[in-house]
Amino acid sequence: MQILNVNLKSEQNKNYPIFIGKAIFSNIGELILKNSKAKKFLIVTDKNVYSLYGKLLTDALNGLKFEFLIFESGEKTKNIQNISKIWDKAVEIKLERKDAIIAFGGGVIGDLAGFAASSYLRGVEFIQIPTTLLAQVDSSVGGKTGIDLEQGKNLVGAFYQPSMVITDLDTLKTLPEKELKTGLAEVLKYAFIEKSCEVNTYKDFLSILKTEKDFQNIVEYSCALKASVVSKDEKESGLRAILNLGHTIGHAIEKCTHYEIFTHGEAIAMGLKAVFFISKDSKLINEIYFNEALDLLKIYELDYKIPKNILIDDIIKSLSNDKKVLNGKVRFVLPTGRAQVEIFENIDEKIVEKAIRELY
Ligand SMILES: NC(=O)c1ccc[n+]([C@@H]2O[C@H](COP(=O)([O-])OP(=O)(O)OC[C@H]3O[C@@H](n4cnc5c(N)ncnc54)[C@H](O)[C@@H]3O)[C@@H](O)[C@H]2O)c1
């Protein structure tokens, strides 16, 4: 098992460990006892995760006081009614200020439980046990929590850091292929931004990913890169924006297809491909790096196409409605060199349109 520390500069005493390993479920009780002062735990999970791992977690927590609260799986669970259900359950089991809420599942459960933890009794301890690749490399690290409204995704939430993250890589064995790919799109993103993450040691993640098959290294290094970024810019006032590489166009594709046609990972993979076209056509990167990046997307079978019945005009329209629009200008994180990115606001609309056309 490896231990990574997230050292937040902006909040004192808010450093936390990420434990990553295989078959660490049996140690979870011990890890929690050692690292938490809580006496009682409310475990928020979804039906899939509970049916696969509920018994294993129950056995691992033998001796601790805990209760499960189980939701339907899927994005629709991230709503205000379910926040209210978590608060009600917390009151019912008399969860106190020093107790903890545990998120046991993918990003949906992490965002939901995290937001409930941030608000119940003005904030109780929050522990993440992520079980999807996306949650392990992305959503469990960095403290963004929240829910969706009818009007849009992630519109209400809080920055609220966990006290620890416990990642058992064996949970990936039961993850459906399309969910694995959603996480892999984020992993590739880290390779494309590695140098800009300001880590002390540059590993050349891009080259590593061409042959790496072991999730231990992939998850560990992805978390290290995200931890480096969020430790320097917890609340996205600067550096953290680089984590949005591929997300501006990706979100536009997701939004204009009402989140129904593509998974998040598929949309992000297309968004990544598009920014490489924008960068090449804006002469920010050379042909060699452009081809290397597109080849990596192909190696991981993340080279998707948009069906013709989805209109390019609709994608462009939702691009200008994105949260990342600042003063009316669409902000793009763009590759500017191998594993390096920068933020731009004045990209020629024709270049953007051409890049989106390349996705058809
Ligand atoms: N907070 C952040 O920083 C952040 C970052 C990225 C994404 N997100 C959010 O994360 C959410 C997406 O997360 P996700 O992709 O993990 O989706 P998810 O939580 O819906 O999980 C995907 C599916 O996999 C199932 N599942 C979970 N673990 C499993 C396992 N080990 N084996 C088999 N099935 C399993 C779930 O039941 C679900 O059906 C979105 O709501 C997104 O907004 C948050």
C-alpha cells in the first residue's frame, strides 16, 4: 500500500492522506481507527456498490459503530432530496460533530456525501472510499463536492476536503468497461498536463502510459499530479483550471446531448482530441506531439466520433453557455508543448469550429 499526502497551502491543518493499494479492504477498519477521531460513521453508497462490496466493508469495519444509507446508482442521485435524506439519517442515528460521513462508491456518491458532510452540523468529518477509476484518480481528491439542479450539473456545492481517501484497486475488477474508460480519459488528461502540474519529479507519464498495465502506478501518479495542483490552488483561482483540459468542448458535447448519448469519459476524450486540433492549427504544438497525443487516445480506444444527427451549431451554442466562460469569452486550456498546457481566451472561432468538425 502506498500513502500520498495532500498538503493544502490555503487551509491550515487540512492535510490528508490518500491510501492506495490492492486488497486493502481488510485494513480499512484499522486505517480509519488510526486516522479518525469519529466514534460513529454514516456510510453513503449506491445499490451496485453495496451489493458488490457491502458485506466486505461490513466485515472490515467490525467493531466500529456504523450505518449504511443506500441510494439508486447514477447521476440522478445527485440531488437535493437525497442531501436531505442524508441529513435526516444523520439526525436519526444521532451523528455528532466529531463523527464522520463516508462516501463509498463512484463520483456521484462522493459528490453527494461530501456536500452533505460539508453542511450537516456545519461540517462533519468526511472520508472517501472511491470505487470507480474516475473517483480514484479525480473526484475523491481535491475537495469539490456538490449536486445537480434541473437547470444544470454541479450548480450547487462546496469545497470540502476529506480527512482521508482509501482506494482499494481491486474494486476496479468489477467496473464495467465503459466506466473504466471514463476514468482513463481523465488519466490521459494528466499525461497531457504533467509538466504544468508543478510536481517535483517529471516522470514522462505520456511514455509510461504507452506500455503501463498496472493500475497501482496509474492511480498513484494521477493522484500525485492532482494533489500537486490542488495543494497550490485549492479553490480554482488559478493553476487548478488546467485540470479542465478537454472539458470545455467535452462539457458542451455532453450538455447539448442532454447527458444521454455519451458517458462523461467519451465526451472528455473527444474534448481532448479537439484541443489538440486547436493547438496544432494555432501553431502552439508541432505535428510530432499532435500525432503522439492522438495515438495515445487510439491506444486506449478513446477515439470516438459524433454522429451526424448531432448538429455542430448546437455544440457551439452550448460552448458559449459553459460555466468556464469568463466575461463572455470561452476559456480554453490548450496544449502548448509536450505535457504542457496554458489558458487562452482569444482563440479564433473558425479554428474551434474546425476542431469540432474533426470529431465527426
Ligand atoms: N468532485 C470532483 O472533483 C469531480 C470530478 C469529476 C467528476 N465528478 C462527478 O463524478 C460523477 C461521475 O462519477 P463516476 O464516473 O464514478 O460515476 P458513478 O458514481 O455514477 O459510478 C458509475 C457506475 O459504476 C458503478 N460502480 C461504482 N463502483 C463500482 C465497482 N467497483 N464495480 C462495479 N460498478 C461500480 C456505480 O454504481 C455506477 O452505476 C459525476 O457526477 C461528476 O460530476 C466530480
